[in-house]
Amino acid sequence: QIMCGISGFSDTRYFGDNNITSKFQNLLNHRGPDFTNYYEHNPLTIISNRLSILDLSSHGNQPMISSSGRFVIVYNGEIYNYRELNKNYLKKHEFISKSDTETILELIENFGVVKSCNLLDGMFAFALLDKINNKLFLVRDKNGQKPLYYYRSEKSFVFSSEIKLFKSFPNFNADISEIGEQLYLKFGYIKYPYTIYKN
């Protein structure tokens, strides 16, 4: 299965902490061994581990910044109709890559998050930073084919393609979720939106 790894954290106490960023990159290296990088926008750090599929060049690397500089994305997935979207909605855009990542970014640049996501046909999970409004969007395809977990406490927000990263984040509360535990015992797996951990 095609996969990259995305992750990130927001916590004023740890902004700029390269040890945490490196841990996250290393823990997701098996998902994206071709390239890894991160982007910082106080107090947020977003991280990409890339498995090159559509565009093997450095132009497809992430985090990728939109043409205006407003949006930054880390993305895991595949958009099946990206060529059609480029042709029908982004005729005026001069593409610098052959990746579907740039398609997502420029659609959002022109049409906003909701309309753009409704146009996408594929399996995907991405984190999108809007630098002007200081907002982070976490998005999955409607069938939830690509994994995306998040953890929230009073001072921290952490997200990742894999839940195991949370254990390497300082002060992570690994208390077991009673609901998650009950679901696992009843069904043999834990139904969305719960996990084995609280928060």
C-alpha cells in the first residue's frame, strides 16, 4: 500500500525542539524513506516522511508551500483524479511539480478547504497550515483509508500517521481509555473515533 508519514506537534514549551522533531522523523522513516523535512510556525511543527511515487524529483518534497506562501501541507495518499482537476480547475497555475500534493494545495488556495476536499477522489490524510489565520486542518478522505491520529491535552496537540509516536512526546498521558478497552474486548478492534488511549 502506498504510504508516507505525516506528524506534528503544537506546544509552546517544545517549539524548536529538534530532539522531538528528529524522534518523529526517525519513528516514521519506514513509511517515507525517500525524504524527510519539517516546517515550523510558532508554536507548531509539521513533519513529512516522503515515499516518492508520482514525482520522484525534489519538486515533490514536503512540507510543500502554496504559490502564495499562505498554506503549508504534509500529505499521505493518492488523488486519482488530480490530472483532471489540474485541467478543469487550475489551468492558470504554473505547476513546479508533477505531484498530486501541489494539486491539493492550489485547489485550496483557489477554492478553500471544504470545496477542494469535495473535489478530491482518492485516499488521503493531510495536515494543512493556514499561516494567515493561524489554523491547522487535519483532513482524511471520506472512507478514512489513510490513518491519522491526534492527541490533545491542556498544553499539547500532537498528530501522526501512527499512534506509537505519541509515546515519544514529553508528558504524553498514556492512560488507557475505558471505552477503547471495552470496544477492543467486544469487537477485537477499536472503532473510530476512539483509541486505546484517553484524549
